[in-house]
Amino acid sequence: MHTRFAYQSIRQRKEYRWPGDKQLAVYLALNVESYSLGEGLIEELLPAGPQPDVLNYSWCEYGNRVGVWRILDLLDELQLPVTLLVNSALYATAPDIISAFRERGDEIACHGRTNSERQGGLSREVEAALIAEATHTLTQQEGRHPGGWLSPWISETDATPDLLKAAGYRYMLDWCCDDQPLWCNTEAGPLLAVPYPQEINDSSTIIGRYVTAPDFAAMIIDQFDEMLEQSRTQPLVMGIALHSHISGQPFRLRHLRRALRHIADRSHGHWLTSAGAIAQHIEQVAPAR
């Protein structure tokens, strides 16, 4: 049992609409991550060997050097907005990436300090310091406090939502349990959880379950078509989670292009937006009680 939120079925929700009387809110979350060579956690294309793990580090680094720029070209081609989820360490290691998305006017949300670490298991004091450091970096670099947070590896402690609310965050993406945003209880007041995809996510699906690029593209299309139909009766949120070192690989990008074009070419009934804009709209039409 927990007290973060109470159970409420999808059939018992408040009625509201998205801007423009749209039925389905769709957002792309692009994870651009920093890893340390020779220490800490790393996403594995193949099982890790002794440190320094050059094979997996190089694969992840490809995302920052090449993959993210190919995805950026695709987003420009299809005129799609994105929520950029960045480790704060990227401001030191690859600042050009963040500048390019800032110039597009995209939302920049915080994805912790680095994906070489996770929050689970940290003491409250250490985790609070981690959140404060990452938040300070984004605030200083962007000139405003980041609205949203996704914990690296979606790893939390019992205190994470409390610490995020106290640190000034408006929404978090860690809780992936619904097709609508939900308000979570924290020590400092309610904090919104915006749906973030566990399965329409190239990391868990392609790397975790060995789904092929064509099948992942088909999953995106089927998810969109089905959710658009379901949203005729109530507002829903569809997220698509991408990682530059995975979907930025050319053979995967070819199929991702097909899936995103399918969404971009269908303007009726859905709102192409950002996670932050979804949170802001919910604050207005379905505020926490």
C-alpha cells in the first residue's frame, strides 16, 4: 500500500478537453544522456566487460555525436515539437545539443545529473543534493526553473516526489501507470505525474526486449490509432520515448520516420505538444483538489 495517490478507474474521471477541443495529447520525449567512461552505470548494447567498457560507452556516445542530430533533422522535417530530457552533465560535455533544441523553442526538462547513477538507494540528504545540483544547472543555463523531471533509470526512493515538489517541480514522468495525468500527494503539496511510456519506449522495447525497428514503428502507429479511437470518449495522453543512441541509428531512424510521419500527417483529433504544456493545461482544467 502507498499514499501517493488513490485508485480511480479510467471510467471515473473528470471531463475536460485538450486545447482546440482535441481528444488525444501526443508528445515526444527525447532522452539525451551522459555516461562516464570507466565508472558507474551504462546502458548495454551487449553485456558489459571489464571497465573501461569501451564498447557500450562508444555506442551511447554515438547518440550525442551523431544520432541526436539525425533525429533533430527528422523533427524539423515533420515540424514536430519535443520535450528534451537532459542530464545536467550535458551542459559541460555536449552543450551544442541543448542549444539546438533551445533555438527550436522546445521544452527542456531535467533527467537528473547523469545516467551513470540512479537515485534508488540514496539517503534523503544525498538525493536532495543531487536534485538541487541538477536543477541549479538547468535553471542557470536556461534562465528559468525546469518544469519537469524524469529520474535516470526511472529509479526513485520513498522521498523522491517529496523532494521534487520541494525543489519546485510542477510535474514528474516517473510514474507510468495511467493514460491521463494524475495528482500525487507529497509532503509539500500535490505534484502532477504526466504519463510517460514504458512500452512505446525504444530503450525498454528495442534494447530490453529485442523488438525490431520495423516492429517498434508499427507499435507507435498502432498505439496512436487505437488511442485516438479511445479518446473519442475521454481525453488521453500518448507519449513516445526515444533515446538518441538507439533511435538515432540509421536503420532504426528509417522506420521511426515512417511512424512519426503517420502521426504528423493526421492533424484531426490530436494535439502535438510537450509534456510541460500537458501539465500546464491540467493545472488549469483539472487542478488538484
